[in-house]
Amino acid sequence: MMIEDIERVLDSAERLNPQLNSFLSIEREHALSRIEAVSAQTQPRPLLGTPIAVKDNICTKGMQTTCGSRILGNYKAHYDATAVSRLNDAGAILVGKTNMDEFAMGSSNESSAFGPAKNPWDPERVPGGSSGGSAVAVASGVVRVALGSETGGSVRQPAALCGIFGLKPTYGRISRYGLVAFASSLDAIGIFGLTSLDAAAILSVIAGRDPLDTTSADVPVPDYEQTINDDIKGKRIGVPRELFGEGLEDEVRHAVETSIDNFRSLGAEIVDIDLPYARYGIAVYYIIATAEASSNLARYDGVRYGFRAEGQHGLRDMYMKTREEGFGAEVKRRIVLGTYVLSSGYYDAYYSKAQKVRALVKADYERAFNGCDAILTPTSPSTAFKIGEKSDDPLAMYLNDIYTVSANLAGVPAVSIPCGLSGNGLPIGTQLIGNFWSEALLLNMANVYENNFPLGEKPLIFAE
Ligand code: GLN
């Protein structure tokens, strides 16, 4: 990539943004000075000149990091997240920060304080969330790769709704240093790629132990591109049939069933498995995630950084007005819910019970992986819905995460692979969930699938 290539990326980002709203900032000056600097260097670098978009809850030094929230509306980070500094060292060029649900709470991008990003396949529809802006930046052809974050499906679900590849790695695979905390025991940086091969190149660079994040694991990082074309003959794919029932749209079921047949035709062996605790995933997730969020978001108090309300009388009033004006409705709902489940008298009934069920969800996976290499389910129960369709119904919105949250609860890696289009031309994703540290296998299976069964169509709104 040369200066002209980066200019073309920036131009298309600027041209499409009025329609798609996928970028909260386009970092033209930064990108141009970076490409000049990296082009001048002679040592080989794995991502030399690769343009990348980064979700706005990942810290980028000197650049805005708003988390899609008014409370951080004019906040500029003072340091780079480890993932960002590793990308920079590898020669990648950050071109912009992407739109997201406020503090990554949502499945549609509609809770962003800066208006929702739009789905490039049909701009009247949501791109999914919470990393919707990153998904759109890739799906609309502006960049081939983007960073997002996952707490309960925020990379895989928008990847499915936008027809691209999305990866949530094993908990601890990528450092969380500089990823603004939502629910620390679930949070992970994830990767969008136009293809799994694009994402593999990024993962190879950013994965691995980081002394700045004590939960990052000291597990060797393979070269994920090296095994990506391996034969997948004989790989055992477990299918939990009980998850293909109620609430799943017919067209999604059909496309995901076809993906099972396709994997079979590639030589994979399909086996039936049970995940008896999966159906508690949503309930457990919305207790644990809100509990941790209520604690993590206590730091936005108008004192140390970020937004402070005007016209306040005394400290207590300042806290209250700042949080009242700075947070949106969904974030407030979660803080209230999370505070409630942690309060004395309810702690045992909700929070500690949820922790026990979380252990059972994890045990489900451990048991299942004794008999298979990966588990296949739909990524999302529906295709992209209309903007506004579910925004007044939090429960309907939470049900979007039914197939994704349990991988976060268990800590195992998972990917979403495009597997077809609905009758009205909207993308559908199939999900593969792997055992701990099996990203190389998931990328390999996704790559072989994409090469043999490409989606073959581009969205309505596409750069070029
Ligand atoms: N949609 C889920 C939620 O609203 C997941 C969000 C995420 O993964 N960040 O919590």
C-alpha cells in the first residue's frame, strides 16, 4: 500500500459516511503521516500499509475514544491499547474510529449517542451491534479489516448481519489493555475481516501475553495464516439440535442447515451434541454483564475525565447531573439492573446463582468438546431488522444474543462465517464455536468454507 492507496481508503470512508455513519472519526492526517513514515522504513513488517478501522472503545493515543457515549464525547485517550500499538509496530495504518452502541451495550448500534450506523445491504436496517461501525466499514469495502469488541456477541452478530467474517478469540488471547471495560470477565477484542484470511493476519500480530493485562494468557501464538488452507476432512462438527427450534427465522434455519451440508461435502463429520445449559445463557449473561458494568461505569463521575454537567450545586448534584445527562437510556438500564443484582439481599438469588450457572455452561462445552472439534449453530436468530423495529423492546433486543453469549460465558473462541442471503437479499451467518485456544482450527475451517462457498454478492452500498 502506498500513499495513494491510503488516500483512496480515506476518500471512500468520507464519501460513504454520510450514508452509513460507520465512522465516528476519520483520521486523515494521522493516516497520511503514518503511511509516509512506514513507507520510509526498510525492515519487513507483516502488515505494512494495511489500513484498519478501530472501534471507538479501544484507546488510541491523542485520538477520540468516545465509546459511543456523550459522557466521553470529547475524551482523547492518553495511550494506545496494546492491540493498537502492536498493529502500529507491524506497519498497519489506522484510518478511523468506528461507531458503536454506547459502551458496547446493544445489538443494533441504535444506542450510540451519535446515531446508528446503517447496514450497507439495506441502509434502512441495522448493521447489528455493538461493533456495528467496524462491521460496516469492512462490509462496505472501505477497509478489509477492523477491530471490534465482544462481551456477548458484538463482533459475530454484526459480522453475520453484514455478510462478513467475525472472530471472538478465547478469553485472554488478546490483551484487553486499553479496551474500555464493560464486563471485564467477558470482554475481548475481536476482529472483522472481509475474509477469515484477512482476520488471521491481524490475530497473528495482536494475540499473546501482555504484561499490562494480567488476564492475558501466556499461550504460544501460532502463525494463523500457515494452517489456514489445511484439509478439514475428518473434522468433527457438533450440532446442538435443540438450538434450532423456537425463535429462529425459517430462512436463517435453512441457510444454516445448508452450511452443515456444505461442511459435510468438504469432508467434515457431523455429530449430534447436547448443550443443556445453553438456554440459560441469556439470563446468566444479563445478570453478570450488568453487574460488572455497574461497577466498571462508576468511574464516569464528572471528576476525573470526560463530560461534566453544567449548573450543578455541590458534589452530589454534580455526580447526578453528569450521569443523568452523560449516559443514554440503555446504559442507565444496565447500571440499575446491575446494581440491583449485586445489592445485599439479592446478591445470592441473582449474582451468585448466575455465577454457578455460568460454570455449568462452561462444563457443557468441556463435555461437548470431548466428542467434536467445533460446534455449529446460527450466529443470530434473524437477519438485519429495521432501524427502530426493536428499540423500544429491550427483551426482544437481548434475544438477538441467544446464540452468541454462551461462548463469552465459557471463554471459548467462536467465529461467524457468511453462509447465504435471505429472499430479500440480507446476509446470514453460521457460527463455529471452538475449544479453548483453537483459533487456528476455526480460521482454517472458515477459510476452506469461504473458498468453496463464497457469498458471491456485494452490498448495495460499496466503495469503488
Ligand atoms: N448485545 C450484547 C449486549 O448488549 C452484547 C454486547 C457486546 O458483546 N458488547 O450486551
